[in-house]
Amino acid sequence: MNIGIIIIMIIYGLIGGLSTLFLFLGMPGLIIWKIYRRIKYHTALTD
């Protein structure tokens, strides 16, 4: 295969992996933050 195509595949793989990692780590933090706001400020979880 062409070296340019391989480099592009590696770059897109890294981009996809980083966005997946961000979502995987960010979702528990978001849920904990919403529960904290629910307890402290008595807001709805969907706000």
C-alpha cells in the first residue's frame, strides 16, 4: 500500500481512539457532577 494511505489510516485511528477515550472517561464525571448538583442544589438530573 501507499505510505500516504498508511499514515492517514494511523492518524484517523488515533483521532478515533482519543475521542472514544475522552467519552469513556468523561461520562462518569458528568454523572457524578449531576448527582452532586441534585443533592446540593435540588436541581433535576436532566438540566
